[in-house]
Amino acid sequence: MTALKIIFWILLFFVFYSYIGYGILLFFIVRIKRFFPKKKKVENTDYEPEVTLFVAAYNEKDYVDAKVQNSFELDYPREKVKQVWITDGSNDGTPDLLRKYADQGVEVYHEDARGGKIGAMNRGMQFVKTPIVIFSDGNTMLGKESVRRIVNMFSNPKVGCVSGEKRIFNKEKDSAAGTEGIYWKYESTLKKWDAELYSVVGAAGELFAVRTELFEKVEKDTLLDDFIISLRIAMKGYTIQYDPEAYAIESSSANVKEELKRKIRIAAGGIQSIVRLSPLLNIFKYGTLSFQYISHRVLRWTLAPLSLPTLFFINLAIAIMSGMTNFNDLYVWLFYAQVVFYAMALLGWYFENKEIKIKLLFIPYYFFIMNYAVIMGMKRYFKGNQSVNWERAKRAS
């Protein structure tokens, strides 16, 4: 019994720290750091280098016109924003739609063979001639000031990468997948504090930028290109900074089934990234960056999701030994709290399928789906059957 209780509390700590505890700790560390302010950096309003807006697009004909027009309307000198589109493998007319903008500075490079997003990025970087390259997805729209805000951060020579914010456009009728927006708001807060402490731990693929000279080709089977590219730059001694007002916005997934496709792939990529970035686990070499990386990413992709089912069954065993109706026992209360939580997740699944909106139930359901996706992603990674090509998730209309 004593051994089970010790294991129970260790596992509970992993779960709590991964999702809530690190945020609380980060909050206090940042507040302490603010008591010792550094000299405020003077904003360089004259810093306006040329930039390349780089889009790796596969069958994005429904978004091409809106995306290009959105790029033309950005608050940055239009002649200094180059556009490079790599449309490898597209067979829906995407390249032809883009070519009508050729006289407006939009460059299109196409090959019939599909090599995945990272293949397109590796191939397309040879066409980038500007000091800063900004990566964005074809189906996301950028905030008007996004490019200017990103570029301003690069006026600091220690910054090697800048991550924008992913925003989810939620309609009133959104399903449980709309809870993704709540998750990203929490993530946005953690990123702001991470950046204030030292560095963000990985960039969001929907919108991130790097110094072109720091870009290195990534292995062709890489699943999370944005994560690997940005953290390898950080490992060179540069920081990844973050501006929530530089944002890319897209619709949430059409439903949780569609969101699950993305989450499983991301989880498989997370395990792959941990393996490939294994030197970053050395906190004696990378210090604060390692601490942030392990706390914010590694635990969420490994110990935390694996702890949840183990925690439930260990708690069940302790509750049985204590007496299931012994409500003077803390472990009995904790067990029934878990039962209620998973019951709410199950009800969330039921109402999702019935297209009934009860957001209170969608939160535990989404949390369950997130962690289930990690376990499934681990399985895919170790089986080696996760394709480098994205399986497109349907978006809410």
C-alpha cells in the first residue's frame, strides 16, 4: 500500500506539473525577474529589411486568392515583401491560380512529385534571397501588423527565430474542437512568460520566422519541421521570441475526429523531436533552455499522458484496499473525482456526436483526446508508420 501511494503521488505530480504546475512556477519566476529589470531596448523603427513570405502549399486552391490578397494588405512596404510558394504535388490547380499573380511579385515553384512540407521547405529555401524568411500556411490569414512586429524583434541580434501566435476562429456553433481555442490561449500565456524568462520552446508552424542564414536543411522524414528548425537555432545560442500580436488565424477543426488526426501526427512528431534533440536534455549544457524544454514539452509528450491511465488504476487499487465507501479516505475521494472527470469526457463525446453544444463537457473531452492522441502518436512513431505527408484535417466552415 505504501509503495502504491508513493507511486500515485509521483505520477500525480507529473500530470499536475506538466499542465498547471509549470505555468504557476513560470509565473513566479518571471515576476521575480521583473524586480531586476534590464535596460529597456530602444525600438528601432528604421529597421525594415526585405523579407520573404514562404508558403509550402499542397492543394490549397480554396485559399490561394484570399491568402495572396491578405499578404498584399500587410502593414509593411509591399516592395519589401517577397512571396515564394512551393506547390509540390498539388494537382487541384493551385500552381495555375498562383501564377496569375506573377507580375505582382509572387514566385511559384512546382514539381509534380510530393515530398511533404519539409521536402518543399528544404527545396524552396534556395529561392529565398532576403535576410529574414517568414513561414506561413496556405490556409491561414495573417494579422495586418504581423510582419512588422516579427521584423522588429529581429533588430536584436540575439534573436534567431520569432514565433507568431496561432489563433482559432470560433463560431458560436463550434463543437468540442473549438475548445482548441481555449487551449491556445493558455499556451499563448505560457509562451509570453517563456520568452520573458529566456526563450520560447519551439515555434508555431502557422507563422514563424528565422534568419535565413541560420536555416539548415532538416531530415526529409521530419514531422514537426517548425519545432526542429526553431530549437536547433536556439541550441546555437540564439533565442526564440514571441509576439502574440503577430498572429495567423484559422478555423478550428470541423470536429474532434478531425482534430485527432492532427494531434496524433503532432504527438508522433513530438517523440521524433525528443529523439533528434536529445542533446537538449542536458540541462548542464543548455541551462534555462533545457529546463523550459523539459517542463513545457518533453513531459507533455511522454510521462504526463502515460501517467494518466496508470494513475487511475493505482488509485482504484488503493481505494479498494481502503474500502470504496470509506469517504474519510482522501484516496477514495480522489478516485471518484477521476471517475467523474472521465464520465464528463464520455458525455462530451456523446454530445459531440449528437451535435449538442455543452462546452463544460467539451473541456474534459478535449483534454482526454489530447492525451489519447499522444499515446496513439507514440504507437505510430515506434511502429514507423507515420507518413511525412500531412493528412488534411477538415476545418469548420
